[in-house]
Amino acid sequence: MSELKTGTFSVSDLENVQINIGSIVGAIEKTAAEEGEVGPTVKPNISGLRDWDYKLLERYNPVYTPMCDQCCYCTFGACDLTGNKEGACGINMEGHNAREFMLRVITGASAHSGHGRHLLHHLIDKYGADYPLKVGQTNIIAPNVQIVTGKKPETLGDLEDALDYVEEQLVQLLACVHVGQEGEAIDFESKAMHGGMLDHVGMEISDIAQIACLEMPKADENAPLSEIGMGTIDSEKPVLLVIGHNVAGVTNIIDYMEDHDLTENMELCGLCCTALDMTRYRTEGGDVPKAKVVGTLAKELKMIRSGVPDVIVVDEQCVRADVLREAKELMMPVITTNEKIMYGLPNRSDDDVEDIIDDLKSGRDDGALILDFEKLGEVAPRLTQEMSKIRKEKGVVSLPTEEEFNELTSRCVHCLACELECPTNLPISDAMTAAEEGDLRPFEILHDKCVACGRCEQACPKDIPVLNVIEKASQKVIREEIGKVRVGRGQISDPEIREEGVNLVMGTTPGIIAMVGCSNYPDGTKDLYRIADEMLRRNYIVLMSGCSAMDLGMYQNEDGETLYEKYSAKFQKGNLINVGSCVSNSHITAAAIKVAAIFAQRNITGNYEEIADYVLNRVGAVGVAWGAYSQKASSIGTGCNRLGIPVILGPHGSKYRRALIGKPYEEDKWKVLDARNGETMDIPAAPEFLLTTAETIDEMMPMLAKNCIRPSDNNMGRMIKLTHYIELSEKYLGIIPDDWYKFVRRETDLPLARREELLKKLEQELGWEIDWNKKKIISGPTSKLDVSAQPTNVKRLCKEA
Amino acid sequence: MVDVTKNLKVYTTYGPKTAKGTKPAIVAKMIEKAKRPLFVVGSEVLEEELLARAKAIAKKGIPVAATGHSIKGFIDEEGVDAKYINIHFLGTFLCDPKWGGLDDNGCYDLIILLGHKKYYINQVLSGLKNFQT
């Protein structure tokens, strides 16, 4: 009996009939079995990786810092849960906050996966389900999909099965939020981890689908550079601004502009990840990006208020809710292109292009919903040209004149309501005073730190448009906002992993610093430059994505170079890589998975726990989400956590309500097993958290180095990592860290240049025995160096098990 | 003298149970009565005038938990017992009676905070308010 296989066939004698066989029951498992090992958790359900989560949560304590102390989820309440009291349904504060955190994680995961589903529909419709997934030099096309679902996708259509799984699991997780479901915090935590893991699958599906179909760079270390910054936009030309994260519709705009020779005549620019993905579109092989990047979400209101855009197109995620209201004030028509954001606009998807343009340029409608991308591709650029003329003729201006500016600053009564409302408590009042005296510098500083949320304006009793005042005062610095960002290169290739994997596991490459997330920084955008600059000089591999990738490109060194221009984008120690947009974050976890697969020859198929255990104990990587603000940032971070990658957030990140922090003083928690024989090994407390916050960049610097330390470090690797930890602590805190000795297993772990000095400290301050003739440690260390040891937290992986 | 504690709006805690403003003399009494007080200073204490006041308080014999990078302001300062700790970690450990404190002499019964970002310290205080034992 012949077996049915996936693919397409036609029925002879019948015209126009083509039958597609998508997925066949049991086919994945059969194929996987034929190809070799399959791990124990193919498509794990909610409880599938619970044991692994519990292992993590036993060491890394969930720490709750509630926002409002009440639960208002159902009509039993509102319930006051202060002091960990129980509410009417029986849930206590811990449980409720764990649930709140999980809800944020699955919201973020849903945003990425919903994005992925939309893209996949669109791309399958356009390119066909059999379109091959070419993502660069790799045999592991989709590491996150493979490790979780056990499937090795090769075509666009293959991704549907993995996305079906993600969607089904997200529904199950959302069901747990309902009243009377889960009651224990620890299981909400495990569910949050599940949601985070799903997020990386959803992101990976989104990104590899667009990389394959939209001719984006494919694991390309020579991806081109793109212009970035408000200062790069030529406001004399018609300006079309796109905002959001889903580039699908924008590709039609770019195609139309090229087909009609409009590229040189108008500006196409973007905010947030759509901007990053526009620059990736058709740049495979090094072609010039076809659009400019304005910047992050923090620039949305600033860009609109500048009055420069003539038309705005929005798609999905991280788009301000008031774009239409703001744009209307300045005669900018808004086109929404995705069902997730429709702003109450009429659906013009089936209408004639000429009618749509007429209605928008005449002002009869403030905007339009256009879900037909062919139509969008024509309407948006044509309308932009029309609106440019109309807006110039009408003399539409947004920012105050000099006289108005003077009047506004003198109107301020310095009540400080704006400062209390400001999420970062910026010193607006002092800047008003300085501006009155003719000094605009304080406002220029605020311009960089201000995330343009507009809450100050809502608070002002004198109706001062504070943001407009800041932007008017900062025109000089805005004109100078011109930078370069590396176009997102996508995955890390297999040859790169093969070359660098050993250095990462042994520690001779001190670590990976992955800077991800949004732009809600405590102290302005330059923080990112400081972090990357310091860690790159120290030979860490710095990975960037999303809004962080954009902001890093805004600063030049003393030679006028951005870090993207200074450092290569090869995955190698001391290099700087932009993987791409938000959904490209999956390539960061994918790189860690590939280290286990390629360097260590571990089976990754449906084998999540073993690989996460490998990453936790051997791959020195730390995520930094310094300006994390969105729910997506929480899901990205939580996905990293389940895979054993710790993440540091900026101080605003404390508002996620939950951290995962270890207690170094609980010595029994800092042990692993040696997989060779099942014996227990003591390890130092690193990583000492899975998710925490830092107060300042200066504080975070040594935290980065310390938390790249792993039990698998060889003596050279540990020496390098310990050197950086001590040096960064001395440089940024002014002290030698008080736990430095806990990372010393033998004298060769000590920084080479300071070995004698540190041996003396060990002897004099800690009572360790030193053989001074041989300059060797005789006794003292709590952990031992054994380069052959196989550290693991999973007993079944031990030979004795 | 105007009593500024009346109608004071406190921005560092939210919820049904919030922080209250009180007079310096009462705070002084609370510190005096405490058996194991801890002076927790954040990075914003590094401003010159504030730092001088923080040092003066620390020299009264209260150990200092220097969070963020504030430890830089207390290095080699005679009469000041300051140690670095991350504030999120500190908030966690303070809820744990098993924690030995910065000096291994046990947990603390009173903390005095100075020099933190409002929105950040709010979260730390929220954790303490709800989960301290």
C-alpha cells in the first residue's frame, strides 16, 4: 500500500483542480524518527516542561513587586490583596501577580505570533506553500521550531504546523487567566515560561518566512548600512511615514515607488521595527536599503509633531493609540493596513484608488483602512505627493514660532505637575526657566531623555504643549540626528557557530551581550552606546535587535564613526551584530541552541530541557533590555529565561512586577550534577538571576561580566571573565567586588597581571592556604576546576541515572 | 514652621495601603528605636549636597547599603560602613528572615531610603509592603 505524502498534485481530466496535501497525521514524528533522535518533548503542552521550570524556579526565586495591590479581574472584587491576602476567589497576591506577569508574556507572544500568522498567510498567498525557506548557510533552518515542535521546516507551508501549535498553546494559557483556574504562583510562573518559549517559536516563524520571501539578508555578515535619524529626512520632499512592525504591506509601497521612479522624488521613512524591516527588504547580496529609519517608538509623537510627514501608514504593534488624532491636527491622512489597528476608519479596501485619494486629500475622511496591499502600494505614495503640495500651500506648521515659544515658556507656573506625571520625572520646570533666559541646552538634553509619551501635557494646568516646547527648543540637535544602523542580518550561520562555539563554551570569548527591547531608558539613548562600546572593547560578542539596534546607531565615536561602522558583523568575539527587528530576537536564542547542536553535537529535535540545561551551564550569554517597555519585551525575556539565558532590565523594568532572583547565601541552591557520574558539584552563584533590574548603567557593567560566568569555563575562560568582572567593578563602582573570590577554583583562574596581589588577598583576608614557592592555592576554593566535568541540572542526563 | 506632612501626596507607593508623610522628629525616634537599621542610598545620592548629608547620617553609625553605583561616593570614607548591593536583590533579601544581612549579623528591622528614582523605589517598596515577614 502506498503512503500519502505532502505536496501538490492535479487530477487529470479535471481542469483547474489542484489538491494540496498539507500535514499528515504522524508524519512529523515518523520523519523525525527516520532522521535520528527525537527528544522527549515534541510539542510540549503546558505541563510538558514543568519539571525544568521548577528546577529553575527552585534556584531563581520569583520576586513580586505589585503595581496596585488590588485584583479587579471579576465582579467578586475589587479585592485588596495587600500583604499577600487572599481575594474573594481565593487567589493571593503572589498568585495574582504571577498571573499578571504571565498575562503580559502571552500578550507579547500573541502579538508576535499574530504577526507571524498574518505574514504567513500573506506570503503563502503570494509565493505558495512550497516556497523554500532559504535563510543562509545553515542545516538548522529553524532552531526554535525544531527544539520545541520537533519539526524541521523546509517550506513556507511547513511553518503552519508549528504556528498552529503555538496558537493552540496560547489559547490554553489564556484560559488559565480566567477566575477559578490556576491558584498557585509557581504554576503561573511555569506557564509564563511556556509562553516565553512559544514566543520565540512565533518570532522565528515570522522572521524566517520574511527573510526567505522578501530577499532579506540571509545570515549575511556583510549586510549593508542604512541611514537613521530625524536629521536624515529631507522635509522639502513629500514624506511618507510608516509606523509599526509588519512590513508586508510596505513592500508593495516600495515596489510601486520603484516601478514609477518615485524613489528619488519622495522620502519613505519608518518608525519602530517596520522601519528596520523596510531596510532589509531586497537587500540580500548587499543592495542599498530602500527606505530610511527615523527611530524608535520614542520618536513617534516627536516625528508627527514635527509636521514633516505628509501621510502616515500604520500596521501593527507599538503604534501610538492617538496617531489619528495627532495627525488630523496637522492634515496628515492616516492609512491603517492591519486589522489589529483600525482607528474607527472606513474600510476602503474594495474601493477605487482614485476615490480613496480624492476623499483623503480633500479632507472628507481623516484616513482609511486599506487591507488590500496592491491598492495600498499605489494609494500611499500617490497621496503623499498630493498632500505635500496641499500642506505646503496651506502652510501647515506644527511647532510654535519664536514668539509663541517665548509666551509658552513664560506661561509656566512651575507647579511641577508635569514632572510628577513624567514617567522619568524629567526636570521640565528648570528647563522652562532656562529657556526663558535664552538657554535652550536643558531642553536639548530633555529631548534625548524624553520618550514623548505626552503625559506632561495632560497634567499641565496651563495647557502648555510641553512636548512641542521641547521639540522647538531642540531643532538644532534634531537636525544633527544622523546615524547609521546595520541592516538586520538574520540568523547566525552554521560555519560561524562552528568557529566560535568552542570559545563560548570554554569562556575564552567572554560572553554574548544581547541588547534587545524598547526605548524606555532611564537616562537617554546614549546608555546603549556606552554598554556596547565597553563590552566590544573587551571582546564580548554584542548582538542587537529592534529599537535597541536603532538607538545604538545614533552615536558616533571621536572619529565620527558609529559602532556599526567600526565593528564587523561576523559572529565572532569583539564583533557587533544586528540580527534585525523584534521578531529577529529568535535568532539570539537560536544561536545558543545552535552552539549545543553544532559545537556539542547535541540532538535538539524536541529536546528542549537538555538544550536549555546546556545553555544555562555552558553558554555565557546575558540579555539586556535596558529600555524594555512592551509586553513583547517581557515575553522575549521570559523565553530567554526558560532557555537558561539571564536578562537584565533597566529600572523601568521593575514595573513588570516580577523578577527571578537567586540567593547566593543559600548554598544548597548552587550545585549541579556531573553528567559523567551523577556526583554533585558546587558552583558559584552565576548567573545569579534570570531576570532582574539594574539602577544605572554603571551598576550594570560588572553585572554583565559576572553573569557570563558559567560552570563549564576552563581556566583560561574563567580568568578572562573574572578579569572583566573585577575591572568593570573597579571602573564603574570603584571597588573590587566582595564576591570575586567565589569564582576562583585554582590560581590559574586569577587575572594574570594581578595574580600575586590577589593571592595575597586570598591568604590575608580569607585565610586560604597558598604555596608561595609555586604560587599555587593549596586550600580555600569551594568549587573545583575539572575541565572534563559535564555540569547539568537534569538528573536523567547523568550516566548513573 | 509649616507642617509639610499635612496633605502630603506620597508618590512612592500605590494601592489601598500607601506610605504616609511624617515629621523628621518621628523619623528620628523610629531610627533611634530600631535594633538593626539600614541606610539604603541610591545613585542619585551622588549629587554633592545630598552626598554630604548622606555621609553625615551614615557617620551616626548606621550601616549603608549602597545601591546602583552610589558606593563610589563612600569609598574610603572614615566612619562609614558602606557595602554595594543591587536594590532589587536587597528588596528580595529583606523579605527573607534567613538572610544574614550585609554583615552576616542578621536581617534588618528598619530601612531608611535616600537617592533613588521614584518609580523604581516604588516597586521595591511594593515588594516589601506585600511580602515582608
